[in-house]
Amino acid sequence: MQERIDGRDDTMQSSASAIASEPASSALPQARSDAPVGNVLDSLIAGPIIPTLLKLAAPTVVVLVVQTFVSVIETYFVGFLGKDALAGVALVFPVLMLMTMMSNGALGGGAASAVARALGSGRRQDADALVLHAVVLAMIFGLAFTIGVVGGGRALYRALGGSGEAIEAALQYSSFVFGGAVLIWVVNLLTASLRGAGDVRTPALVIFAGAVIVVPLSPALIFGLGPIPRLGIAGAGAAVIVYYVLASVALIAYMRSSRSPVRLGWARPQWRLFKDILGVGGISAIGTLQINLTVAVATALVGPFGTDALAGYGMASRLDYLLIPLLFSLGTAATTMVGANIGARQIARARRIAWTAALLGAVVTETIGILAALFPHLWIGIFSSDPNVVAAGSSYLRVVAPFYGFVGLGMLLYFAGQGARHVTWPVLAGTLRLIIVAAGGWLAISIAHADLTWLFAAIAAAAVTFGSLTALAMRLQSWGATGETPRK
């Protein structure tokens, strides 16, 4: 994917002004017969930016909070099975997180972007066909995870540091979770397609229903209840898959109905539509891998400082992960709005949306970071009262948290880039971030024999570089050539 750097936003904006000056109604694709679809597109293409962003983001924030709650509750129940079961879940977690981020944020972002651009340009048949193409990709990638994790799970979990009964527990849990990986991918890409069409309510309702199902079902399957046999740790995985079976059935039924803004139906497979999704999702998947690799490298560099340092870093960096739901919710809203406006050839408005979302994300994350840096003990104290653990965790937050705003800025511009089919520069910025953490941390620890503060300084510098480079690329980059077909 070649992206053009020309440094001339004024030329781009003037070329878009003739289109943007047309009546807003002319920029709207023709709805089938349902006014709500047109109303949603109207708000995306012509509505006020910040209220529309927040309206799209709010349900996703709530949903992700609910998902986090369910995960904590499930881990609580697994804890009654002993430390080997907890260790098994811990081994599976990074692999499951990788798959979730790829299906929701990477390929899901590609699907949302493609659907939004198709609807924005009035290509409703393409928007509908993209749903089926997303399902096909979900089956392919889901099957790949099933084969890779179920077939090679023992070697994988051993490489992650597992041994003995912990590996056996991980295999039992993951045999259910990754045995149903296709269902997880299908649900995540269908909900992404709906978000791309501006429907955030239906995905929220489906996930809320999942919480209602999983919270009581998980302990019933783990410990047994009446006629339900005791499955142990495998019961936790089985409860998750039961939810995804029901969720996939519900989503397919809804998206086959006339109420859905995009319809799931038969369409002849076309490479151009696969390319429309993969052109964004494929590169975004690399970015997802980079995020996980950066965390893994930082963890490995902290390890030699001992258990207390590792525990403190782990508890402090958990705050980094808690920023992800917030950034994801704002980011998916930005993807949808930018994609719709790119499809409608409203380039200048698409860029305003991108910058508005990025600055909003930067302000919110920077506020959280400053508070964490000023009062680190309030966060670390939730997990441990050990003075060495608190000291290590507080050191991380004092050094790294003040630069959270750069992470928020870069991530929101990355999501906006998904909507515009321009994610190469954000991914390259993520590559540089990984290199700075790995090389800078190694030099500080292994060569200079510095303390943890210098490693944390490298992590902070990497965050600043990521946000700054992504913003600079956005400033210099033209979104004029998007490959979209103008509306007739």
C-alpha cells in the first residue's frame, strides 16, 4: 500500500470544498425504505462531530466495561479450583487477547471501515456484500487459530513459561475457547460490520445478553449444578462458547432481517471486496501484534529485577490495558465517521473528525495519566501492600503515565486512518515504538546496567515517538486518493 506525502492540506481541502458545498441531503445514499438508516448516515456525514462521536462511543464503553466485569468474575470462580487453574487461564489469556484484538480491532476495523465507506458513497449493495465477505474471512482466520492453538497448544504454553499442571489446565480451557474460535471471529466481525453502518445499539445488546448468560452459567459448568456435570476449568471455556453460539445465531437472524442497516445474504465472492477489508485489516493486524510484542518485551526486561519488580510493573501496566476500552470505543466511532465521510468524498470533514477524536482521546488519557503519576499508590495499593511492589509500580506510573496523552493521540489517529484506508504510517510508528522499547531497554539494562527507571524512561520515550510520528504523518498526508467511487 503506497501512501502519498505531499504536505499540502490546503490543496486537498480546496478540492473537497466543491463537494462539501453540495447540500447535505445529496451526500446521503438512498435507503432501502427505512428512514432510520438515512438518519444514521445523515448524522455521520452532516451532524455535529463531538456529539456524534460520543453517541457512537458511549454504548461501546459500557459494553467493554461489562466484558471486563465478566472476565473478572470468571477468574474469581476459576480461583476456587486452585493456583494451577489460575496459572492455566493466565497462560491462555495473552493468546486469547491477541485473537480478540485482531478480530475486533484489526480485521474488525477493516470490515467497519469498508462498510462505512460503501454506505457513505451510496454503494449499498457492496455494503451488504461486504458482510458476507467478512464472515468468510472470519471462518478462515478462526479456523487458523483453532488449528494453531488446539494443535500446538502444549508447545505454545510451554514457550510462555508454563509447566506441569498449569499447562494441562490451559489445554483444557483453550480446547473449548479456541475450538470455537470461528464463532468468536464471526460474532466480532458481524458486530464490527454493524458499527460500520452506525448501529452500535445491537452489538451492545448482544454483549449485555452475553453477560447475563455467562455469569451464572460459568460457575454452574465449573462446579456442576443439578444435572449439569462438573467440568472444572473446561466449564469456564464451555460457558464462553455457549454464549458465542447464541450470539452468532441472534446476529445472523437480525442481519437477515429488514431491520438491519446492512444485510447478510448471498453475494458472489469478489476479490475487490476482500481487498477492501484486508487492505485495512491486514496491516492493522500487524499493529495488533506490535502492541502485544511491546508488552512482552517490556515484561521480559523487567523480569531479571525480581518478582517484586515484575509484580509492581504488572500491576502498574494494567492501567495501560484499562485505557484500551476507552480508546477502542472512541476509535471505532472515529473509524465509522471517517469512513462514511471518505465514502461521501467529504475529505476535509473526515480530517476534522480525525483530529477532533484524536485530541479528545489525548485529553482524556493525559488526564488519567497525570492523576496516576501524582497518586500512584492509590492504584498500586488496590493490588498489593508490599512496599517493594508498590515502589516498583509507583516508579513506572511516575515516569510513563504523564505521557499517556501521546498514546491516546496516536491510537485515535490510527483508528481514524482505518476509516480512510491509511494505516501504514501509524503501523510504522508502532514499529518504531517497539524498537525503542526493545533496543533502548536492552541498552539501559544490559549495557549501562541502569535501574528500572531508565527502562521506564525508554517506554515513555517510545510512547512520545509513537504519538508524535503518527500526528506528523497525519499532518503531511493527503487523504485525497481513497479509491472510492464517487456517488452518481
